Amino acid sequence: MNKPIDFVICWVDGNDKEWQKDKAKYNPDVFSDSRNIRYRDWENLQYWFRGVEKFAPWVNKIHFVTWGHIPSWLNRDHPKLNIVRHEDCIPGDYLPTFSARPIEVNLHRIENLAEQFVYFNDDMFILNSLKESDFFRNGMPCDIAAINIAISPDDIHGNAKLNAVNIINKYFSKKNVISNNKMKWYNLKYGKALFRTLLLTPWKLFTGFYTPHLPNAFLKQTFEEVWNKEADILEITSSHKFRERSDVTQYLFKFWQLASGNFSPRKNIGKLYKIGIEDQELLEAIEEQKYKIVCLNDTEEIENFERAKKSINNSFEKVLNEKSDFEI
């Protein structure tokens, strides 16, 4: 019998007046990231739940992490739904927070969270049939092990990834990691990403890891292990109200699983699209269900937010037009 797999999703309603008042009490410093695109509501969360019900009905529980606001249409009594407020999983000394990063590094504290879970951002939507084996095989998270550069010019998580890579190099020998799991690192399932590994193999240290912006599969024990070894930086991240350069994110735990060899190779199952830059391609991907999962990346290139929102949600409606049991 397969072990249960939970989904975790974090959501913020940037239109909530009480949340806005709470946020206004704190002033981000010059190095923080508190831009509006971090919080604006695309009013399409219902399609995330519809995608789960239609294409991943095997999910055990959905842990819905929120500051406190809850969509008016959400069926709170659904047996698979667990509403988690920030104070339920983040130590009180670190609250309130307006950054996803303190939430991400404390996910293992969610009460009754399954040992196997998949973490979604609220911009990642399921558009086609998913199997449990897309996320876990033989008790191990499925992932793509490919070396990359730590920071690219358009990577919003660049500093946090670099911080995580430095920690990985502190505990793991790149040479030993790859030699102990050659078939996991040099795997044809990775497609073009394999070439990154081949090109960057000669470097002594890990320079970075390939990180498609898609849901990540985790073992709860990974979080506990990393917290036991690197509590200081995780506590610093947890204390931040807004994104800071000294942060780490969920990627630290993802990289740790890769370096530990505690994963099963998997091909890519989705794609990220940048709204305002790749709009037509995104709409086609949704309507034609080209991928199992798509990520809708909010950008500052969007000229008309309301028009973009309407177009995207109209496309979702063509594929996921039936209300789910997660809706009232």
C-alpha cells in the first residue's frame, strides 16, 4: 500500500484590508522585496482546487496555509482540507510575516502533515492527469538532479539559492555525491538539463542546481535533519517580515535531498510562463493542456493587470469549468 501524499499550498489575499493594515505597520529596508506583484490576487485559486480534484484525486490532504483570510467560496468542511494559519506552523516570535520564505522553511511544523508531501506555490496549476509516481517512488521524492549556475540575471531567488548552495558545499563533497549516484545524476530523463551537469562537472564545488519553478516533493524528515544542522540561518529567515538577501528557501531542502541521493530521477512535468512576456504561449498551454502543470509567473511587464487576469481565467474556464467539492 502506498504511503499517503499531502499537498501544501500557501496563499495570500493582497486585497484584504486587515492584512494591508497589518503589513503597513512594518517598513521593509532597502534590501527587502515587498513589491505589489508578491501579493496581488489573480482570483483563480478555484482552478487550483478543481485541478487537484480532477487530475490528482489520490491526494491525502491539502494543507491550505494562510495569514487568516479564506476565500468566501472555499468549502471549509471538505474532509481533505486542513486550513493552517501562520501561527499554527511558525513560532510566534517570528510573526507576522509577509514573506513566503519563513513559511516555507517551517512547513514540517504543520500538524498531521504526512511524511511525504508536495509543496505548491499558488501560481502552479494542475492541467492534466498526475500520478503519485510523478512525485514519489519507493518512498523517495522524484526530482531532476542537474547542476546549474547559482544565479541568473532574472532569478528572483538568486541570493537565497546561493546561500543554500554554500550550505550544501559545507556538508557534501560534489565528487562523492555524483560518484555514489552516477545514474541519478547522468540520467537521460533530464533531457537538455543533463548538458548543464556535463559542462559543470569539472568544477570542484557545486555551483548551483537546476530549479524549474514547479511543485517540489519533500520528505518531512529532510526538514528536520536540516533544522538540526543549520538552525541559525533558518531562524534568521524565519524572523524576516519581507524577503531578505540573507534568506534561504524551500530550495535548501530540495538541494539537500539531491546531495543526499535521497531522490528518484524524473523527467520534467511542467513549464513556467512569464505573464506579460509569454501570454499567448501561456493561454495555448492552458487550453491545450500541453503540460501536467503550468506555473504563471507574475511580472512587472504586465501592462494591464485586469485584462491579463481576465484572459488567463477565461482559458482556465475552458478546461476546468466544473465546480469542485472544495467550493461551496
